[in-house]
Amino acid sequence: MFYTENLYNVPVQGLGMLEVLASGSMREYLYWSSAEVVARAVVVEHSGGAEIKLINVSRHRRGEGIGSMLLRRIIADYSHKDIFTWTFSSRTKWYERNGFRAVEEQASLVKMVREGKISCRAAL
């Protein structure tokens, strides 16, 4: 993937570093620990909102809150837009704890949505 812009790098959670890359309507969030990417998220912006295509944390680093940190960063970056994702039914509680709600089901997948906040200025 060719990225047109490195949006930011910020130190987070101990020794890790969050790098956010952009290419057109896509953003990729990479969480680095030492010289290794241990978590990744991909978001694609659409006219109707932002779609989380994936959030994945390396097996040996799960349970440390890294995925939740990535999700909180995505929510902050897209707070003005509706954010949605398709996830397995076993993951819905995690999304619900972060302000998402289930709106549709197809087989074992559930569409989760978090509505964006419209600023007072934009509403006027």
C-alpha cells in the first residue's frame, strides 16, 4: 500500500508507539512495540460515515487493552461521523462498551454503529 500522508506518531501505553497513515479515504493505525507491529486497525471513510474494516492485535499481546486503545483513537478521530463495522456476534459486547449498538444481523455477523456528534456550530 502506498501512503500519501503520515498523519501522526504518538507514544502510548508504556513503550509503544501509535502511527497513523492515510491514503485517500483510508486510514491505517499501527501500534508498534519495539521494532514490531503488534496491532493494526483499518478505517475507510464513506459519505455515510466511517467503516472499521479491521482491528487486530497479535495473539501474544491480547488482553492488554491495545485493541480498546485503537478503538478509542478511531472514535476520537471520527467523532463527527457515524462509525460502523461488521463483527462476529461474540464481539458485540466489546463494541457496546464503547458506545456502539447493534442495528442489523446477517448470519453470524452483526452490524454495529456509533452515531457521530454534530457540533453546535455545524447544527446552526
